[in-house]
Amino acid sequence: MSDEFVDVLVVGAGLSGIGAGYHLQTLCPDRSYAIVEARNDLGGTWDLFRYPGVRSDSDMHTLGYSFRQWTDLKAIAAGPTILNYLRETAREYGIDRKIRFGHRMLRADWSTPDAQWTVEVRRETDGSIVNLRCGFLFMCSGYYDYAGGYQPDFPGRERFGGRMVHPQEWPEDLDYEGRKVVVIGSGATAVTLVPALAGKAAHVTMLQRSPTWMVARPSVDPLDTRLRRRLPLRMALTLTRWKNVLLGMFIFRLCKRRPQRMRELLLGGVRRALGPQADIATHFTPRYNPWEQRLCLVPDGDFFKAINTGRASVVTDHIESFTETGLKLKSGAALDADIVVSATGLKLAMLGNTALYVDGQRVEPARTVNYKGLMYTGVPNMANTFGYTNASWTLKADLTAKYVCRLLNHMRKTGARRCIVPPTGPDTPLMPWVDFSSGYFQRAAEMLPKQGTTKPWKLNQNYIADLFAMRFGAVADGVLEFT
């Protein structure tokens, strides 16, 4: 057992944690901080996922940091390129020296008399326990379980004679060249995997229960290319970033206000990509409206190209059972497969599955209410980074880190040692944390905090609204309590 104190303890060395480190040392230089990371390398998502073709599903001008602009021409970037960008960022600003790798947070206990957290951390190398104390706990551990993805209990799975893998645990030795591959799923991971596997596999079939909205866009932003030729690089990149922010907000708003019009536009794009022979109604027309789940990005139309070449196909059906040689479907059809990839989604992990206690009482996230998208009622001196579901994660992560720094500086200036969001009144109308129909959110609905219908309890999915509220709104807003 060891005992050490830092002003701020950041949990997670992924995209959010590295950004938090930069803002803390830039905006709060008088505060000490450390980052604990359970894995042996930084990068979070981009270190974990190793499946073929792994890439961003947002443009890198907004997924990249505001303080270190993305300069690569490819705006839809490959996973290894993104991981290298994160490593370079951490190294350039000395953030890597603040990271304790192989340190897994197990629980955190808040003491009101001491006005600090005691965080229990396990060293993964030898299993020893370390106690770290901090004045402020900054959770940057993402929102899904790194231990494993969601795997449905498929009937007859044990009979399958081939190999079955989940993208979150992609084996390095998997040889799919010349093999028949079935990818189960229709989300971003499946749409990424199909064209990546189709280059070597004999054939790739995407088996989906229902379609997902897809939109093709170039991996290299044409406006960015033109702006770079005419303007200084920093100015060009800033303009491209803001164009993408505003365009994304416009499209989301249009989807909500004129869903039928957006359905027509998106389906028109798929028809142009696949031609008149494609069965658009069966395989590419979802039951839900656009942006009730994330739009699936198809960079350079690669998914559609794989289908047009005949190396990939889409089947919309339900699985009745696995067989020795593949899958039997409820329609009576059969799919032969040497390899089955279960791209069936994520499992959410609120606050990294960490046990939180406030003065000995266990915190149940589902009984808390969101405050400005980063704090929770009844939990002192803690913030949690949770990015946008309708835009790049980093946009919200940057705003969250800057707000935390403003909060810490306000507390230093006023002498406050504790800040807490008080409980909402009994008459405050509450809603689910996220208004999203995606399976991974629906499966975890009972463990997520609630949100209100008005600020500061409402979880905005609007960068401009959050920018004004979190960058320029008063920290002492009459809701947060300081002692």
C-alpha cells in the first residue's frame, strides 16, 4: 500500500484523458495531476480496436484536438494513424510523463471532513494495491466496457466448425484470405469491416436483422484541400473544423425537423451508389428515422464499391441457429461460413465500472441527475467526460476539460474545497440520459443517470449551446454549491 496526493486525478489515457492533461497543465498550472490508465499504452479506443480497416466514424478535423490541429489530408483516418497522433500529442506536451500505465481504478471514496477522494488502484503487473488521494476526480474512461463487447447467445453456436470472433478482441493470427466470412451486424463496425475484409476474403456477407442509415462522403475534404492552397495552414484547418461543426449541426437538425425529407436524400445517395438493381427497400431502408441512431459513415463509398464488385453482399434476416458449416436463417436460407464475425455492438460501462462512495454511501449512477453533461447530483468534486452522440466525441471532451479548469480556478480563488450538485426538486421532470434507440444504450438504460428537460439538467447535443454555457456561463450559477 502506498499513499500519494495529487490535486486532480484523471482516469483514462485515451482521447479524453490526454486532452484533460493538456488543459490542466495549461489552464491550471498550479495544480498537480496524474493520469491512471489500466492498459499498458495510451490511446484508449484506438489502442484497443485492432480489427481490419478500423477508422474514425467522424471527421478528424473535429475528432482531433482544438489545441493540436489534425494536419493529415485524410479527414476519415485509419486507427493506427489516429493512435500515432495521440502518442505524438502526449509526447509533445509532456503528458505521457504523467501517465501511470497498468493502474486500474477499483473504487473511490469521498470524505467530506477531508474534502478529498481516496482512490484504490490495482497495479496490473503484480496485483498490488495503491491508494491515491486527490482533491478532484476527473473520469475520462469513455463509456463502454473494455473487458469485452456485447455477444448475443446464439443458438447452436457450439456446433459451428469454423472460427468466431468479436471485433473488440480481434486475434492477430486470424487468416481470412480466400475464406467465406459472415459479419453479423449493421453498425459502424460492420460497415467498416466488410470492405476491409472483402479485399482478401473469397466473399463477405453482412448479415443484419434490420438496416442502418448510411451516408457516403470523401475521406479527403474537398473544401479543406482548396483552403490549404489559398490560406495559411492554421487558418484553413480552423475554417474546415467550423464548417464541419456547423454542417453536422445542420444535418442533425434537419433530420429531427424534416425526417421524411432526409430519408429521401439518404436513400437517394444509396441508390446512386448501388444502381437500380439493388434491393434498397429490404437492405437499406431502416425502420427508424435518421439520427435516432448514429448515421453510418461510408468513406469514399468503399462499402458500396465492395458490393458492386461482387466481393460482398447484404442479407437481411434473423438467425435461427448456427450449423456446423455456417448459419441457418429464419427464412429457411443458409449461409456458409469459414469465419463468423460478431459485430453485435458494445457493452456500456458507466464511470468505468468503478465503485464510488460518498461518505460511505454507494453512488448509484441511475439515481443521479446530469448537470451540464459532466457532473452528477450528490457526487462532490467529480466530473465525467461524455462526448456527443450526434457529433465528434472530442468537441464535448474539450469543452468539459476547459470547464473543469474554470471550476478548479474558481474554487482556488474563493477558497472552496468542495463543489457539489444538489439534488433536483421532486417536481423536476426527468428523462433518459440519451434519447437514442441504439441497442447498446437501450441495454444499459437502467444503469445510466437521468437528465432534465431544462438547463442545467438537460444534456445538450448542441456544440454551440454548450460552448456558450460552459466556456462563458458563470461557474457560480446558483445551482452548484461551494463550501
